[in-house]
Amino acid sequence: MQVRPSSEQAENSLTSWSPYIVSIRATVSDLDSPLIPFVVLKHDPLPGFASQREGLQHKQKNDAEVIREIWNKPLTTLPCDQHFFLIAWSAFPGASPQVASIAGLTFGIATPGPHYRRWITTRAVGYRGEPVAWCEMVDMSSSQEEIIEILFTEKRMIRLLPGRASENKFRVA
């Protein structure tokens, strides 16, 4: 026989956590497409990506398609209803500069994931002919006092091909 906790016990066992509101926008131009697909992961994808990239044979390390496939692999484990996209109006030909500077997407993250962190991670996209991505950690360990704003910019992009990337570090949003 399964014993259910009383409502008072259940209430006392809940943490003081609540959903987070995140606003993202892209200000980068020169993308091959203004469409930036992304997901919200429960784990940091960078260590796995770096490990797999290091294990490649020399000629594969500069193969953009192989690198894209490795970066995108963790994203393929999520169902379609957990995939989203952002339009980078700054990369859209003929877009108004006023629209490009303010257009974005606001959404909620309903659960904090292990260790109260989530990673907003894009698929690999083309930037001036090379694969790049963005990945921003959202620290959800404290109560939210304001909307978390994340910018996908040239400075914050992760250049996925070896030798072209400075030491990319994820930043806490």
C-alpha cells in the first residue's frame, strides 16, 4: 500500500523555486540564415562536444559537417515539442534597424534541471561560411528578481571549428 504525504507535508517538501522568464534576441548579422533553432538543455553540452571533437582524426577536425553533427547531437535527444527558434532580424535582408535592435523572444523555463541550471543551446548555424553556435547557462538557484536577458552576439558566439575558437566559456545569464 502506497502512502501519500499530506498536503502540508508536500508543501513543506517543496523548494522555494519558481519558473524563470528569459528573453533572448540576436544582434549578429552575416548569418547564412536568420533562423536560429535552439533548445533548453539540462546539462552543459560543451565538455562532451570538446571530447568528441578531440577524438576526431586530423582531417575530420576541419570538416564543418562532422563538427555540426557532433554539436547538434545532444539536441536530437529532445522531442520536437522542445525545439524552438529565434529570428535574427539583424541578419534578415531589408529588416528595419529599429526592429532588428529590439525584436526577440520571451519564454519561461518551467523546471530548473539538475543543480538548478539550464543551458540555452542553439543548433550549429552558418556564420560567414563556418559553423557557430551559442550556449548560455541560466543559473536558477535563487529567486528571479527580473527577466533574464540573453543576447546572441558575435562576441558571445562559439566558433566550432578548432583553431578558430578562442577559449569559449559559457557565461552565466
